[in-house]
Amino acid sequence: MQITFQPIGTIHTPYREKAPYQPVESDEGTFFLEMSPDYEPGLKDLDTFKYIYVLYFIDRLVKEVSMDVAPFWAGEIEVGLFASRSPLRPNPIGLSIVKILKVERNIITTSGLDVFDGTPLLDVKPYIKDLDSKADANYGWVDKTGDMRHLALHILGIPHEY
Ligand SMILES: C[S@@+](CC[C@H](N)C(=O)[O-])C[C@H]1O[C@@H](n2cnc3c(N)ncnc32)[C@H](O)[C@@H]1O
């Protein structure tokens, strides 16, 4: 079966070749989602929310997809691809949670995003309090690395040396 998506817009960021590994909320620069004008009516009431999920097509991957992933920062640990947030996936769909700064016409201005300028936008959904946060969520295999400081850098999306 083949599934075809059409982008609903384009993501604009200051990043051409290098982007943070996760969104950095306090990142400097201009970040915005330019929706196709046809979808502008669908943005009504979106600005009643503080945060959104942004889904996109990771369109400029150059490496092969592998079912094993060994994050450089995790020592000897190798995990399954689907137990990781690696962008190299059979369906390269990226997911980022960002703050809405403003919605004007077909443009959603956001806090920092972790994608290259021009990345095709697939979907936008509101991030809803309680529905979208689980109080008993855990760190999974990351606990085994003992490197919680490193995880925190990822969670905060702070660029760092591996
Ligand atoms: C690790 S992914 C994280 C994506 C998402 N926040 C998640 O957790 O699913 C972010 C990285 O993907 C890479 N990237 C971003 N946009 C890309 C694009 N359009 N094509 C290829 N790689 C991209 C950048 O190297 C960036 O550091």
C-alpha cells in the first residue's frame, strides 16, 4: 500500500544545515509555519492554545535507515529504532512541540523549532493540558545510561557536543 500526503505548508527557521536535536523554546531567530492559504480558515481558535504539535516530513535525510540506533551520548547502549527519537526512520515523520507566539492570517509564529528551513509541514494539532501529559511517564532505557544531565540537554533541546 502506498500513502500520499500533500504538505499543508512550509516551516521557516534560521537553520540551513544544522538544527538543534529538539526544539529550544528560548531559541533566537524567527520561526514560523506558513500554511497554504486554503487552510487559513482551519486556524480559527488555534491561538486559544499555548502549545501545538508540529508534524513534518524530514525531507533531507542522507543516511541509511537502520533498526539499531546507538546514540553517541549513550555509551555502549544500542536500542531499537522505534525506541529512539532518531530522524532516520522508514517514514521520516518528525514531531515537535512548540509554543504559539501569534497566529495571523495563514502564518503561525512559534518558539524555536528543530528543523531545517523549508521543511514540508504535514499537520498541526493543539497540545492540550492533561490529555497530552502523563504524570507517570518515565525515561525508559535512558535511565540505564545514568546520564540524566545529557538527557536534560536533549529535553531542553540545547545543542551540545556528543
Ligand atoms: C533528532 S530530530 C528530532 C525531531 C523531533 N523533535 C522528534 O523528536 O521526533 C531533529 C534533527 O533532525 C535533523 N533535521 C531537521 N530537519 C531536517 C530535514 N528537513 N531533513 C533532514 N534532517 C532534518 C536535524 O539534524 C535536527 O537536529
